[in-house]
Amino acid sequence: MGRSALLVASLVLAGCTAEPPQAEESPSAAPPPPSRTPAAEPFRILVTHHHSPLRVLSTDGAARLLDSGAVAGLRLLRDQEPAAVIARVRRDPTLIGYVPASAVDETVRAVRVGSVDPLRDPTASPLPGEGRPSDQDVVTLAITGDVMLGRRVGARLRQIGGPTSVFRPFLGRLAAADITVGNLESTLSQRGAPTQGGDSFGADPGVREALRAAGFDVIGLANNHLGDFGPAAMRDTFRLLREGGLAYVGAGHHRAEAERPLVVERDGTSVGFVAVDSIGETPAATASSPGTNRLDMPPRTGPMDERRLARLGQQVRALARQVDTVVVLAHWGTQYTNVPEPSQRRVARVLARAGADIVVGGHPHWLQGLEQIGDTLVVHSLGNFVFDMDFQRRTREGAVLEVVLWDGEVKGVELVPYVIGEDFTPRPVRGARTQAVLATAWETSRGPYALP
């Protein structure tokens, strides 16, 4: 169901058809005092702009901030309408909001206090005197960029004797997420002639061990390299993923399977995934032949297929009525740029109106901007995650998108940046390098994610 459906409440009024007889009042009797139940204190947290320098406070530092109303040149907003506070924080990195957690969404960033992220662990409540939130189903997602385990990556994995090494720096982080998602841009079979010459990506089936070890729950296949060795290799890939316990979305033996959403349930929350390819090379699935879930659109596959776009919107709308959260994985755009195409923004608007909660893109091989369309987070590209594109800096940089859901509602998001080393392995970065990597996305972000 969509986010608005979760907020609907019903009020039932009941009445009597006849008045009961009135008892005679005693002149000395005072009316009983009204029954009062103290209202529960709201669970409040600190929030900032996505580009605020403040990310973490010690418990003592948070207490001093609440006492003094300022820290390190940043001013605290409190005791105002929560929506007004959040609206001001979205626009101004010098402000800190102190608001009920129930009012928070992904357009602001929660401040960690000590070691506690109040969105990931709302029961910890490190701030003194805070109330506790009502029971929340907290579910976390980790979504990576493009994963290519063939070509020079595959040769390296054979040389070092195992595929798990390329995920090792992120193993703990990916496996800790309740749902981990990645776009696999290589087949698991080479049974057939390569269709893209040296740019045909075929991985050893043994990489399934690494994908499982990294905790991948959803494998996106809607991309332009699934068909690199023809239809037989595609069918092999579907079979090998199923046999390896890896669920996939966005491709299949025929159109019905390619269009079918994948639903994953965790801790009472259902998350539905749809994946769509707009790049080409891999054939579109037909009623009787394998391929991807295709939406033809500029710049690679011609003019916008209006009928297919409308159908995609209908499919997302139907899925939104069945699950708590809808995630769309889109393979789109232009390579080697951080500027989203107008066609990407248009499709994102259609998906947002249809009820998608999160739209995440791939294929450009660079990070691209974030924007908010109504209640929908759009990340136009996360860049490469595992790839052998080492010919320029930005193809070796990217970010993992981490998302926190409360009862299916998107409450918080974070980009975890990394750099891909000479061994094709992504490693998280710290300090000044963090902002240097993320600048590629911030340069073209809009709304609450734009640079001030």
C-alpha cells in the first residue's frame, strides 16, 4: 500500500435512539472531574540538512546543545510546528531541528548521538528525558551500483582463488542490511557467441557464493549485458541464480516473467521491486523469448514508448496497493556523465505519481544527482560498485545507498562512498575523500539534496 494509505484512520460515531430518563440532581453534588490520561511524551531526535557538517554528537554534547540552543555555529530550532522546523532545516545547513521522530522523512538527516542512529535503533534513545517511540517495524535496505564480475574482474578472482574478496570491505555492511540489492551486469554463462565483442561480460557461476556471502537478496537483471552471450546463456543465468538461492527481477524467460515484480518481506514489512532496462543490447523479452523488462526511451533506445511507460506506471500503481514500499531499479541515461537526461526525470515523475517510494538508476558508471519528487526519493545513478573501468577517476568512485524504513515508510537515507582499487574492489572512504567522491552526485542534485 502507498504511504498515504498507512496514515488513514477511521472515526466511528455511535448514538442512541431515545434519551434515558434524567435523574434529579442533588444541589450539593459536584460533577466528577474529567478523566485525564497524560499524553505520552513524543520521541524526539535531532535532524540536519544533508550538507550540514554535523553528523555525530556525544551524549554530553547533545545535552549541551539542548541546553544552550547552539553548537559550533549551528542554531537549534525547537518548540515550533515540526513540519515548519523540518522545512527550514531542508533549506539551511546552519540549522538543527529537534522534532518528533514521527515527523521525520528522508529529506533531512538524523544526527547520531554517541554510537546510536535514532532511526535504525529508535529504542536506544540516548537523549536525556526523551519518550520512547511506539513500536516500529524497522527495516534497512542497502542498494549498490553496477556489479560486473566477468572480464578482468573475473580473471583477478581466478588468480586470487575466490570471488568473495571483491566484496570483503563491504561484507559486514551489506550483510547487516535486512535487504541488499544490486544490479548484476554479467551473465553466469558463456554458452553462446559474444554479442558485444570485448565488452561481453560473462562471470563464473562460482560468484554466486560471493553474492550470498555479501547478503544480496535481490539481483537486478534489467540491463544491457544480460544478453551478452545470447538466449541460451540468459536461460542458464536464470537457472543458476534460482539454484543458488538468489532472487532476481527485471528479466525472464518471457515478458510475463520479466515484468513480474519481486516482493521481499522482513519483520512485518513488504518491499516490492520492479526493474526496467532502457539501454538495449540485451533483447526485450517477448511472449515467448527471454530478455529484459524494456522501456524504450532516449538517449539509447529511441523515442519514449508512451504506451509502455503508461503500462509501467500501472504496474507500479498496482504493486503499491499490495506492499508497504515500492522500489524501482532503472537502467537508463548516458555513460560517463553525472547529468541525468531529461527522459530520466520524466520517467521518474511518472513512477512517483504511480506510488514508487524509491527510484534508483544505473548504467552511467558515474554517480548522478538525487532529487525528491513528492514523497519519492530518486537517485539517478549510484555509479559502479564492482567493475574494471579503471580508465578515469569517476568510474572508480560510487556510493552504496542505505535506507531506513519505519513500517514501510522511508525515514532516512545515506550515501556511503567508496573508491574502487586496482584489484577492482570497492573500499569505503573517510574524511575529505568522502566529500570529494560525493561531490559528483551533489553537483547535479536538486531540492533538499542540492548544494546550498
